[in-house]
Amino acid sequence: MPHVKIKVQPKQTIEMPNLCVSCAQKGVTTMRIRKRQGMVIRSLDVPLCHECAQVVASYAPSELFWHRAHWPLVLVVLVGGIWFLDRSLGWPLVGWIYWPLLFGGGVAMARLASNLMRWAQQWSRSSAKRAIEEAAQIETFSWRATTFVWTNGLFAKRFKAMNEERLFQPAAHSE
């Protein structure tokens, strides 16, 4: 997989070839790729052809289940968590701390359930959708450079040609 590191700072535009990042057909729409490092998120729109965009927009049956069931199940876990904590704690805590503790515990359980369901939805994606979504990735970034990984060699070659003046060349160390 070709790795391409270019000099780019946040809010700068990057030239993209008008090719699908996955199959190298003519790009008609875009897909956003993201990378998070701590509190900083770098994102970029990459081109997709019509067929690949349809695959990315579609859901496998198991993925659709997790997509549809996500919020109802989170709500059930939230209410069930509050009920469970209320029954298990009883009334030993009196005063203002009892209700925030119940609600906070229920929210923590719901957050855990939400993360587990998002993981299940990601895991249940079709292999074709996974391949398209992984065709373009931001490997690393800093305030002055970003490294991309392209699985399509033709796209990577054209991307390098369009951004040749920005290609990152580390300084040679003199010995």
C-alpha cells in the first residue's frame, strides 16, 4: 500500500484526482475520512464513484439491525440501569447525592452499551464496504504534515503527481 506524506496544515486544501479512491473509476461523490489523535481530528473528503458510494451507503442485514436497534437499546439500558441501581442500593444514601448517583450510573451503563453496539455495527459491515472504507486512510498527522495510505496504486500515483510540490522530504542529516 503506497504511503504518501505531504506538507499540509489544517484548513489548507489538498488536490485530489477525479478518480474513485477504491476502484479508480470517475469520481462523482465523496467520502469523508478521519483520524483522531487526542483531542485533534483531521478529516478529508476523498472521491468515490457511483457504485462504490452505493456500497458504502448500503447496510448489510446484521449491520442494519445494530443501526436500527442502537438508540432503543441504549434507552432500555439507561432505564434498566437506573432501576437496577435503585433496587441494589436501596435507600442507604439520603439527600441530594442519591438521584445524581442513580442517573450517573445509568448514563455510564448506557454509554458502555452504546460503545459495544457501535463496535458490533462496525464488525458486522460487509467485506466490500470495509474494503472501500479502508481504501483511503490518514495514517498520521502533525501540524505540518499528513501521511495518507492509499490501497489503489493509480490513485496514489496521480495524488502524488498533483501534490508534488508538497511531498514531504525529510531533511538529510550531515555526518
